[in-house]
Amino acid sequence: METRTHTVYSKYLMVWLALLLLTGMTITAAGLQFGQWSILAAILIAGVKGTLVLFYFMHLRREPVLFKVTLTVALFTLVVIMLLTFADVSFR
């Protein structure tokens, strides 16, 4: 017997509106003069947007634990590489 899940479209609509709001924040942050903090603000906003897409539109919430752990390790490695790159550039 098949089990069907009921899709709640209002949740997807709220996530989509949040993504639009975050896109507006990205555009606003790009226009403001934050100096060296501009890149950090853009990366943080992009990280939040990516997390929303992963969990809601790519259904990461329903994936097995092993897949979540693998993705977390990969993202942590990416963050370490980015931090080391920024540290290298800022101390030149």
C-alpha cells in the first residue's frame, strides 16, 4: 500500500518569500559601504539562502542521516578552505 504525503504549499510560499527578502538584502548590502565586511555579509546571506533551498526545495529534511553527515562534512571543508583563503589574502 502506498503512503501519500500531503504537500503544504503555504510552507513553500513562505520559503520563497524569505528567499526574495534575502535577495533584496543581498542587493541592499552590495550598495552599502561595509568595507571588508561586504563579502562576509554576502556570504552569510547566501549561506542562509542555500540552507533554505537545501532543506525545503531539495527535501534534505527527509534524507537518511548518513547523507546529512556527508553533506555537513563537505560544507565544513568548504568553509575551512574559504576561511584559509580569506586569511591568506587579508595578511598579504
